[in-house]
Amino acid sequence: MEYLDELEKLARKNHIPVLLDDSAKFLYDFVQKKQFKNILEIGTAIGYSGSIMLLASENAELTTIELNEDSFIKATQTFAHLKLNKRVQQILGDGYEKIVDLNSLGKKYDLIFLDGPKGQYLKYYSVLLQMLEENGCLLVDNVLFHGLVRSNEDVGHKKRAMITKLRKFLNEIETRKDLKTTIHEIGDGVAEIYKI
């Protein structure tokens, strides 16, 4: 895990978005407890969260999607350094387009980790729910976004649209009768979602 600590420091220094410490610990413990086998991740970044999940479940395989080519290349190096590359399928491209493609191929996953564009969560999740195995989990990071999503605080013009979309997303997943949703108030908020 020493390499991951170095990777996290590098990411923070270069303003690359990676999981906050308590979210990273939650993710590791969650995956270790459930021992997921087939994981889909939207938002590879530099391979930090993907590596955490693979280290937590030694028999897991990861399909991970990243839009940014530089991040994609760095993630390739991360997975290779940790000797996880044989268990990873990396996909470069737009997250939504790629999940639609995977869904059309009938791909199913027992864990889907959504850590992509926050303003697009509502659009992504309906497709992702179709891709869950029975009893599979959709885990969504950053749903509370610095506590602003459930705050009455004025968020300012730049973030208002994203916060509004995250509020709609939370309302949707918490009020649907066919979903069981738990919001973990750690990091920037993690939603744990199951179909029932």
C-alpha cells in the first residue's frame, strides 16, 4: 500500500481527483467484505480507486473507463507497477457512450463504482442499474459534494447547476421503491444502491 500512498500524494499535489482518505478506507473495507468478482468503474483517473478494489478482492476483475488519455496512461503504469494489469480491462473514451456499448453487449457486474462526471449521475445510473447482477451494488462517490448538496448555503453560480443535478439524483435514488439506498456521510458522500 506504500505505492498507493505515494500515488495519492502525487494526485493531491497535481490536483488530480482521487478518493478522500475515509472514502478510500470505506471502499477497501466494503470490497474486502463482499469479495466482488466482476467490477465496473467509471472514472479511472490514475488507477487509485481501481487498485484499491483489486487489492481488496484478489479474485476480482476490473473494467475501468477513463476519458482523459494522460490519466489513462498513468493508470496503466499504476496497474502494472502493482502487478494488477492482468486483472484489468482499461477503456479509453466517454463514460456514457462506453457503458451504453457494454450494456448492449449484455455485460453484467456485481459491483459498479461510479466516480465520473457528477452532473451526469442521473443520466448514467439508469443504464448502470441494467448492468447489475442480481444482488449487485451500484456505489456512487461524491454525492454530497463537500456537504453542499444537502445544505441551504448559496453555492455560487459556477457550481449551482451541478449541485442541482446531484440533488435531483439523490431524490431519485432515495424515493424509488425498487431501490434500497444508503447514503454514507464519509468523504464527499457515498451512495450504496441495490435493486430490490
